[in-house]
Amino acid sequence: MTLTVRQHRDDAALKEGLLLVDGQWRQGASTWTHHHPATGEEVGTFAVAGAEDVDAAVRAARRVFDESPWPSMRAGERCRLLRRCSDLLREHADELRALQALDNGVPLSFGTVYAASVDIAADVFDHHAGWIDKAGGDTLPPYQGGDHLAMTFREPVGVVAAILPWNAPFLLFAQKLAPALAAGCTVVLKPSEYATFSVLRMVELLLEAGVPEGVVNVVTGPGDPTGEALITHPMVDKVSFTGSRETGRRIVEASAGTMKRVSLELGGKSPAIVFPDADVGLAGMTTMGMVTLGLSGQACVAHSRALVHRDAYDEFVGAAEMIAGSVTYGDPFDPAVLSSPLINAKQLDRVVGFIERGQQEGARLVTGGGRPDGDLAAGHFVQPTIFADVDNAMTIAQQEIFGPVLSVVPFDDEDDAVRMANDSEYGLGAGLYTSDAKRAFRVARRIRTGTVGINGFNVEPHLPFGGFKESGLGREGGRSAFEAYTELKTVLLPLGDEMI
């Protein structure tokens, strides 16, 4: 039986995706036809925003920020608004998961896992609602001069360009929109062209919750022309982006002209460090599951580089191989399907190229490395792949593959493991597996990475998430994310007749 998502597409009754500018849905300069990554079938079309469309959206956001009551909305009203957004996301969770499956092929089975679910997006809105009435500054004593008050205030940064990736639209939508709205910013949102329909529906829910017209505007389309017009627009005050290093570098360059504030999350080559006193089997299954289940390794924080003590090496590889053999592909609406296709043909070619490079450089292919045939041949599927006997200097141990490929590197002692963990241009996440609490804390402090999970790993709404080195700038999640959408202002007030 030929694999198809046609019935699910028809059941969703997708309309053409339009731009949202100043509260009005409108056509763009052209259109994009999206094809499903598992089947190649046409899913739907959406508008592509040209430079004029982006300009209109940014100007709308600028006008609302500068001239409307939105930035100074009372804390209680803003709290209630964000909580209504949270409630509506939860109420429409099943619908949104189905739209995501049509967008990027992520199976419904993975859409219930907390870190990839609508629930975490709703929790992010709920969490940031709690910061709104705590956006305080300080009152400081005079340091010199006459009698006066010195005070600090947090004010919204202004117009935000929020640019989303395709792999985690629920979480990233919330991590950018919730703190921006909580702070009182206005937003021009650009979803990925490979995950547009689920994002457009979430925006509709924000409007239903009561977000005023022009506060959130949406421009859809690829990086060129849509993204480029957005990041270079002089009226944008801040860019928040999750995606590739190459695009991140371009955003930094484009921000220089007007000193835009920038938050960037740019991926990783995260290590899982496994000591022999750990539950080695669990470590192997968890690590391989992170690289293969759900997103097929297309996650920035996937632990795709396993550094394993030689005494635990064979057991780890065996456990990882068992998970590789249990991964199922196919119809994302089938509850038995556990993982997704790669997002497009370009990414498929990239991953296959890395697998070939790993073999050429002398790594031992334990399992996988090919593509499934039969009903899956039309999709962008790659078999779960494990390379053993990998040198940490090999390409597959250094470059972010963004596919279901695990490189297993042996180490001799703790110092050796830390050295190799830090021998990377990235520094986003890491996993540590050991039963020794002192070692766990000691090694966690030595690794130059933004998040370290000990005997497990998760992303939570109240915790900062981001990276060291080329994994990006700034943090999303928690208080640090809220503050990243504000500017700090100092006010001096004399209390007597003397000058300050």
C-alpha cells in the first residue's frame, strides 16, 4: 500500500496560508507550495512575503508599539491575556499536532512527548505571564551629590523579528512570543516555510485570546526574500532567531547597522559522556533514542556524539543498536510510527553525505547507513545509523549532521572525556551518565556548554536554554528570556533644591 497523507490533508481542510499585517490577512508577493517530507505529496500553499510585505508588517508593529496603549498595558490585564493564550493552546492541542504532522512529518506519537508538545508551549506562556507583575527594577541610595533617588526600570525593547525553525514550532513559537508579549513588545513573526500551517493556527488562537491587532504580524516565506528583508529592516529593534550558524552570522552582520539586539540559538554537536559506573544500557538507549526517535536527530540539542569509557564501550554500543532496530517510520498519523523523515531533499543529501564521509575517514559502521525502500522510498528517510571507533577529530564527530546518526568515541579517563567534550566549535548541551554525584557535579562544571543533564535531559519552561561558543547568543526560557526583551532604564529624581 502506497504511503499517503492525502486523507489527513483533506480532513484538515487547509486554506491557503496568508500574511497577517496590522490585523488583516492578505496575499503576498507570490506563493510557495509545500510538499510532505514523508510522501512528496502537495500539502498546501502559502503566501511568500516580499520586501514590500515585510515593510508593511514592520511598520504596523512600529506604529502599534509607538502609538498604542499596548506597551503600557496594566500588569493584571496582560497576565490574564497570556493565560488565555495558554488555555487556548491546550484546548487545540490535538488539532495543532495534526497540523504539525502535515507540516514537517513529526509523528503524532512524538507530539505527546512533553518537550515537543503543545503542553510545553502552553506552559511557556503561563510561566511568562508570571513575570509580568515582577518586571521591577531597583531603588538605589545616592552615591554622591545632593539628596536624590536613583531608580531603574525595565521597558520593552520595541519591535521584535521572531524567526522560527521548522523542527520545533510549538516550543519555539512560545519561547519567542511569550516573553516578547509579556514585556510589551510588538512582533513580526516568520515561521519556517517547512512548518507554516501549525504556526498560522497558533497565531489565530492568540488573536482569539485577545491580542490586539498589529501586536503580532506574520510574514511567511523562505530566507530569501522574506527573512533577509526582515532582519535588515531599520525599524526592527531586536531579532530572535533559531536555526543555522550561517544564518546566525548573517543576522549579526545585518544587526550592526542599527545596533539591533540579537538572540541566537544556532545548534550544537552535543556530547553524551558515559562513565562505567553508570547504568550503561540506559545511557545507550537514551542517547540513541534522542538521536533517532521523534525528529530523526533533527534537533539542535540531540546528543549525537557519545563519549564512552572503554570499559563501558561494548555495552553502550549494543544498547544503542537495540534502539536503532526498534525505530519505525511511515505515516505520521499512525500511532505505531515513532520517527519522522528528514525535512527535505537537501537535508537528505547532506545526511547521506556525512554517512559516506564517516566511512571514508575510517569509522566503523555498526548499523544503518542506508535508506529504506518500498512504501518509504518516496520519503526523505534514512535508517538509524551508528558509527563506532570514531576519532573525535573526524568530520562526523565535529559537524552537526542533523540526522539519525550517532558517533561513538572511546575515552580513557575523566580528563580525556572533558577535553574531547570541549573540543568542539559548539557548546549547546551535554549529557552526563554516572552514579558518582561528586564526579557528576565536577564534570558538569568543567564542560563549556549551556545545559548539562545528569542521567537524563529535558527542556523546561522556567530554565534558561542556550549555548556557549558558536551555539549562539543569549538564552531562551526563564527570567533571562523575559529580560532579553526589555531595556534597562535609569531615572534620577532630586528630592531637594540642590542639583544632583
